[in-house]
Amino acid sequence: MPKRLEKKTLDGNVETLILAQLQKGPSYGYRIIQQLNQTAPELLAFGEGTIYPVLHRLEEKGLVSSYWDASESGRKRKYYKLMAKGKRSLAANIRQWRMLQQVMEAALSELDPKSGLTS
């Protein structure tokens, strides 16, 4: 049994996870990675190779915008900010995820507990 969520399970959900982080306020890529991995450290292990392409895609779609600003150390960092279109997309994604969650819970609740598949 895998110890972390597999890529195929996360596909399609990474955008929602990033939008949810940015809903809390503007942030930069490395910090987003840290925040996501801290959400469920036993299940998630995001890296730059996953997050930055998604951030660029979100920016191309107009869901987030980016700007350069100095960090506490004075070094320039690229910050990402959730746009109004991104907020609407996040709300729609959450609705879809909740519906899928209901379907999965209903379908999986019908499994025979003796099958060993429910744990």
C-alpha cells in the first residue's frame, strides 16, 4: 500500500490545492510547496517540478497573477495572487469535489466489510 498519495490520485486536484492556498493571501512558489506539504506531511510530497508548471498554467488561464517583490532578506521573489476568476474557479472546483466525495462515499459504503477492501 502506498505511503503517499499517488500522482494519478492528485492529477486534477493540484490546481485546486494551490488556489486554496492562495485564497489565504499572496504567496511565492517555495512557500506554497511548504504549506501544501505541511497540510498532510504523511501523504503529500510536492516539489518544484510539480508546483511551478501548475502556477504558470493558472497564470495563463487568468486565475492567478504574479508580481515580483522583495522578501524579508531583500531578495526578489515572484509572488502569486488569486484573481476573481481564480476565486470562482476554486468555488466551482470545491463544489465538484464535494459531489464526487458524496458519490465515492456512497459507492464505497456498499463494499462488504469482510472483503478487506474497506481499510
